Amino acid sequence: MSQPLTFGITNRSAENTSRTGIVTTPHGAFKTPAFMPVGTRGTIKGLTPAQVVDTGSEILLNNAYHLMLRPGDEQVAALGGVHSFMKWDRPILTDSGGYQAWSMADINTVDEDGVTFKSIIDGSMIRMTPERSIEIQNNLGADIIMAFDDCPSSVEPQTQNLARRRLALTSRDGVMTASEHESRLLQSLERTTRWLERCKKAHAKPDTQSLFGIVQGGTNLDLRARSAEQVCNIELPGYAIGGVAVGESPEKIQEVVKFTAKLLPEEKPRYLMGVGYERDIVSAVASGIDMFDCVLPTRNGRNGHAFTRNGQLHLKNACFKADNSVIEEGCSCATCIAGHSKAYLRHLIMSKEMLSGILLSIHNIHHFQSLMIDIRLAIRDNSWSALPNRWPVLLAK
């Protein structure tokens, strides 16, 4: 059987366990550490594929659950697969839908066999099992596909920091004591392993698509170690850390990632799902993580926030009303190169013009790709400790 994915480590830092590498897939290669913009429904909202390429992005993420709902995975397959469908000829990774079982807790139920969702399109009931998730991803045709996992809240449901999610999780799962929550985490990691075995068995296209397994366990390090051992005992092209950035503090994220990363195979790509801010990414890279995705650049851009090396700018603020400077001097993104001022961007935001989200998304994705470039250079040149000099945001409290 041919191997559709290869990974080669090109440099290692002398200061920590970070490394650079190259992942090669049927639709080309991408350099690691890599940041994947999130194109949930087959598009990076508001941007053409050419604009995404111009930000420096080499791989992006689609979501199996949402593309299954609309236009339908069989429809995408009939149109040549997701690469042809969205006219993106570079690597694509699809998330399995397991995360939606957590993020949409108010409209789903979880059991041993899978998850039953209430469709956000028409209210119909949809059944997602490991086998169905893999079938969807086989139809979509992404280069890297993710196992369907059981992703619980990393903290007790009633302690979630977001009120909407706290209400959704407590409505579905109830109020949990610490011991009850630990039992739920143990159940999830054991179930995730069983589901991974089912995913691998159901995977119909191992010659063209690479299946990654996901480690769970919440913030309990003993459970993380147990999950890593179970998941990594199943031979796969790559492995991911899931169930972080789902309610816990940045400090806990760092602790979990640092502990878990070293338990994943050295010679395989390591993917941290759903993270995150610049400081979180840099900390995770130092722990040996190779791949990242996050909605922050585009979601925050659509809400009027611009990322800079010194921190975020909230462009709705009145102080930018007459500011004729670009978002960040020296930035080489298309938005800054064109000279679009903060005052103009604020005007677009306040006028609810769609161009504001487009221009800010271009800048924000470029910002994160620039961070990845500088991270790779710092690893190559053994200048890791100097990275905050170029990125003061890394020192922010």
C-alpha cells in the first residue's frame, strides 16, 4: 500500500523540542510548523483561493459535518471532491465532526455508537457515527482526515467560561462533581480509542487520504498519558491533541500540550486542534507541535479586530476614526500594501460593509503566517530566545 503522506524533519532547535519539517501530500507539500486557516464550509469566508494563497497559507481546513449538511458529501464527490469544488489545489485537512458534539451540545446527544445531531439547516435529526464520519471525509477527498472522537468539556460543564456554552453543556450533561467529570473524561478517551479503531477499519481510501488519531483526556495528565498510549498503539500517519481550548485556561492548555506532545511519535506530524493565540502557538511549537488551526484570524477580522505584533487592535474604537496609518507599518499583507488606513477600515466596519471583513481577514491570516515563518527561522537559526523581540505580543500578560 502506498503512503499518501510523508513527513521529514529538517531542523531542530537547540533551545527546546521545536522542529521544522515538510509534510508531503497528494496535493503538494507544506512547511511545518504550519497554521491552517479554517474554511468550514469549503471557503475562507470572504476570500478567494488566490487571496488565501497570497497570505502565505499552504494548507487549509474544511469541516466534514458542515459540508455533509450542505451541499452534501455525495454532491461534493460527484463534483470532483473538495479540491475541485472550491478550486484549491493545495493540501486540505477535514475535521471529523467530533468537535461539533462539544460546540453544539444544545442540539445533540452522545452515546456509545455515535452522536445524534439536530440539523442547523432544517431541524432534521442526523446520525453521525465513526463509520459515517469517515464515509463523508472519503467523499470529500481531503488529503488529511480526522478520526471521529468523543470530545467532552475539559472542565466541569457548569464552570465553562462562556455562558452560552455553559448553559448548553449543563442542559445536556448536567452539573458534574469533579469525580463525575473525571469519569466522563475516562469514558471519552476509552470511547475515542474504540471509535478510532472503527474509523481505521471504515477508511476506504488509505492510499490517497491520511487518517490522524486524536488524544483526549481533558486536563488530567494521567488520562492524557493513557489516551496517548492507546491512540498511538494504532498505526497511523499522524496524531493530534484534541480537547484543549474547550474551556480551560491558557496555562492549563500549555501544561497539557507540553506533557502530551512528547508522548506522540517523534517521526509523525503532531497536530494541536483549535489553538489559538500567538502565545499559545509559540508555546506549543516549543513543545514539539507541528500543525495548528484556529478561526481567530477570520472570526476576529469579521468583528473588527486586527492582529499585530504588539497585540490586537479593536478598530471600532473611536480613536481610529481619523487614523490614516495602516494596521501595522512594515506589514506585507495585501491590505497594508494597498495602504488601507485604520480610519477607512473603521468606516467600513461601522457601515457594516463586507469589505471590512475581507480586508481584515487578509491581514490577520497573513499575520499568523508571518508568525509561522519567523518561528521556522528561529528554529533553523537557533534564535528562539530572540523571537519575542520581533513579536512583543508573546510577552503580553
